[in-house]
Amino acid sequence: MATASPIPAPPKKNRWVRFVKRVLIGLVLLLVCAALAGAAYQAIANWRDGRRFPQEGRSIALGAEFPGVSLNLHCVGQGSPTVILESGLGVPAAGWDLVMPDVAKFTRVCSYDRAGYGWSSAGPMPQTTDEIVKELHALLAASGEKGPYVLVAHSFGGYNVRVYADKYPADVAGLVLVDTSHEDQEQMMPPSLQKLTEEQVKQLDSQRRLMPILIFFGIARLTAGDESDSKLSKDFRDKMKYLELQTKFIDAAFSEIKSFSQSAEEVRRTGNLGDRPLVVLTAGKDMDAKDLPKGVSSEEMREFRKTWVNDLQLRQTRLSTHGKQIVMPDSTHMIPMERPDAVVAAIRDVCDAVRAGPTPKS
């Protein structure tokens, strides 16, 4: 009886191809699972943070001129004049958390989130100083808060309050400028810092395109540094991280960075502040060598610090006939977080001066 011939074994090459395919399919499934896990992690963490950090303030629609735009306004305390706090670039209104409670003990004080920041909706682009000022004016008009105001600004926020005082002079009784930007600072930076700034803008542009993906899949949250050695509380750091890991915030902050030179030109067209009381708080502490930007030497930064303290900041003091400068030798640029007591004292000083004299006329 004839026996059936055995089935020939498949060629080794075919077995290798099938093995590679199985490995690739496994890797794809692994990546899909990791992506789903990351998205779930981000969604759960964001939901948890939303409950942990509910909105501070109220959303106010800006009206027909700004369709669909509402800004978050947070006011506490009683008294006059009302203080309006304007944040620096990339810092939500919550950055004033260490200042507001003590100011509220002697007058009314309000912080707000610019368009795209914190609990505010996204706004028109680009976010130049002129655009920001129009939105702030619409916000205060719709809020029912009474002026004239004492405007307090940190860093880039100085551009905004100076343009605001120029456009709406009757609304402004006094100012506090906390280590604020100057319209000539870019031209007076050392060449290495100018070059680094240009490179960082390009780098941020490419990162901005990826950020929605990195945020959605939880990668941005996982890789965000936690400065455990910071003197700021963990709750404060967690709240800032929650507010900053939002696509609308990334877009708004990048627009402000990209429009920085244009905003400087808008400030350059303004006049002085007349006889309004003005306090200029200036950071006087050198940056630690380990924190220096790559390619910028300690000597270059020290020289620019001298220009910053003794020239650019001094020019801002002279914007008013009633201006004075206070140099903070124990604080770097982040004075509202490092020396909030000094900011509170400066605000009290200006408020007392406003109460003691007639309201400046436009």
C-alpha cells in the first residue's frame, strides 16, 4: 500500500517574515495601548485637578466686539481705589496668589486671566499689547468694577498697563511696575542673549505644534518638572501646572512671545504718566550660574543686570513726576513669588498716595 508523501516544511525565509510581522503587530498594539493609557491618564488627572482647583473668579463675556470671548476676573476685598493685577508672560492670574490676600486687607483687588490663560477662553490672534488692552478695557467695563484703578504689572505686563494708561488715562490713578519689560531691552541685550532669544522663539514654534498631542496623551504632564526644592507650596505648583498644560494657554503665550517686538513698538508710542504715583520694583539679585541660559556667560548677564537696574528700570521711574524705584537685592525676576511682601507694600504706598491727593485728570 502506497504511503502519502509528507508535507514539505515551509521555507525558513517565510517563517522569518511571519515572525517579523508578529513582532511589528505586537509593537503596534503595545504603542496603541500606551497611547490609550496616556490619554486616560491625562483625562483622569485633568478631571482630578479640575475638582481640586475650581475656577477662582467669574467668567465675563466681553460683548459684541469680541464674540465668544469671556475672561476670568477674580476680585476680593473692599475699598478704593481698586487694584488691577496684570501678570507676566506665561503666568496665569494665579501667579498673584501670594499677593492678593494681603492687598485685600486694605482695599479691593482683582486679578484676571488674559485670553487663553487660566479660566479664560481663547481670544483673537495675535495677542499683542494693543489687543490685550482692548480686551482688558472691555472686561472692566462689563464687570461693574469702579475706577480709577491702581494698575500693578509684572514683567511683560508692564507693556500692557502703560498702553492702558495712555489709551484710557481717566481710568488710571496710579501704577506699580514689578521688574517690568522695557521697550528698548531687546536692543540692549548682549549679542549672545539676543541670538538665544531668536533661537528660542523658533524652537517654541516647533514645540507649539506638538504640544496638543503631548498634552492629549499625557506626555507633557509626565515630563513636566516638579521643582521639589522650590519654596513655593506643592499645591501652588500643581495648580500652575494644571493651568499651563492647556492648548489655549500654549497658543496665547506663544503669540505674546512672537509679538513681543510689535508690542514694544506699541509701548514706544505712548506718553508719560504725568503726576500719577508710581513705584518701580526692580530685581537686584544675579541669576545663579547653574540657571544661566546656554551660551550666555555670567559676566554678560551681570553687565546686562547693571543696564537693567541703573538704566532701563530707572527710565520707567521717570515716567511719572511722582515715581520712585526700589531695588530688591534679595530677589530675582519673580518678585511676586519671591518677595510678595514687597509688592504688597508698594501697592499700599501707591493706594495711600491716591487717597491723599486728587484723582489725576486725563
